[in-house]
Amino acid sequence: MNPYVEIMRPGNAVMGAIAVILIAIIDRSLNLPIILAMLAVFLETAAGNVINDYFDYQIDLINKPERPIPSGRISLKGGRNYGYLLFLLATFCGFLISYMTSNWIPFVIVLIADILLYLYAYKLKATPLIGNLTVGLMTGLGFVFAGFTLNNPTIISTSIFLGFFAFVMTTARELVKDIEDMEGDKSEGAKTLPIICGEKATSILAFLLIIVDCALCPLLYYYHVFGFYYLIVIAIAVILFIYSAVLIIRNQDRITAGKVSKYLKIGMLIAFVSFIFGTF
């Protein structure tokens, strides 16, 4: 794979854009602003991934030496400039959306995302819990961004609820990833939650967040946001979420944490599918 595509982590960027697609499906809307919103979230997520790799160069030499920058396929300066370019393109998309809809909230959200993603990579990632919450917030903002792009009060409310769901589950996954990356983080003097409070305490917090999200899932059916088919599909995601929660509370070694991180990601994808089925 081309290193400039690889460093974007296109799978993660597409997953970010899926938030916009889901809101568009729920509203049964497809127009130029929502297409630009998909592109903006993709570029913003990619920019965050690139600038994160730039600041994490030393850590990735231990944890992820195969990535484009530590492997030498992209220079440190080249990675930084590429990240800046992606941020600029995402911001321009946000400006176009607001200009076309005469609603400047989407543009403001993109600007906030620019600042948070840069601060996360530069400083917040190494701050206990704050870094995890920042990533969760950014994931949830994708849904809210789509809601305000469509500018429908009902859809805005739904997007905020779904954004909160994504925020909680993503935060849990980020905590698990911190457990997985403890070795490299310790070598760089990072002060992540498992380093400060221990793997067990971090796993308990991740467990609680996962259970909270699972408990919230039926509310989307109860309040008539989604139909019966949503319940069938979301049940699969909930089973996987609970299984992941049990795994990480029992064992916090690096291999288990890596598996749980992957399972939570798959569970979130299934949950996104359930949102689509819920509109039928």
C-alpha cells in the first residue's frame, strides 16, 4: 500500500465518515452538503491519524515500527506537512457546507475538531483519561456534525444521542488500547491511565463504560428512534460488547487487550449496521 494512503489509516477514516452516512440514511437525505460532510470527516480523521503518527514517532519505533514514518517510508517533516494539508482540506469542506446551508455550526465543529486533534496528538494523548475522552468526543462529533449539516431538529437530537453512544464506547476502547500500548508508552514517559492507576483499575473503568452503553441501546427502540429490526441486530453487538468487557476485566495482558480492542471495533460496526436496519 502507498505509504501516504497507509498513514491516513483509511479504514479508520471511512469508519468516521460512516457516522455521516448513517445520519443521512436515518434522515433519508442525500445532497451536496452531506456528501461534503462525509468527505470532511474522512479528511479530518485522516489528518488526525497522520499528525498523531508525527508526534508519536519515538513511541511507534517500539509499538508500531512498521508504520510509514518509523519505517522511513515517509520523512518526519513530510508526515507533518501532509497532516497539515489534510486538516486544511477538511476545514475547506466545512466552510463550503456552512456557506451553502447558511448555517455556520458545521464550520465551527470542524475548527474545534482541528484544534482538538492537534492538541490530542501534541499533548493530550499522554494525559491520563483526558486523551481517551478526547478521542471519544471526536468520534461522537461525527454524528453531531452530520446532524447540524442536515439542520433538522429531530435529526439533530438523534445525532446527539448516537454521538453520545459512540463517545462512551470509543472512550472504553481507547482505555483498552492504552493497556495494550503500555510498554512503548512507559519507555517514552507517557502518563496514560493504566500507567498511573494500573491495568486493573483501567479495565474496570472500560468495563463500566461498555456496560453503560449496552444499557443505553434499548432506549433507541423505546423512544421510537429505530424500529424492531434494530433490536435484532444490536443484540449481536451487545453480546460482543459484553464478551469484550468480561475478557478485559479478567485479563489485562497485551494480547488480550489487543483482542478486546478489535472486538469492540467490530461491535461498533455491527451497531452502526443496526442503525440502518432500524430505519426500515
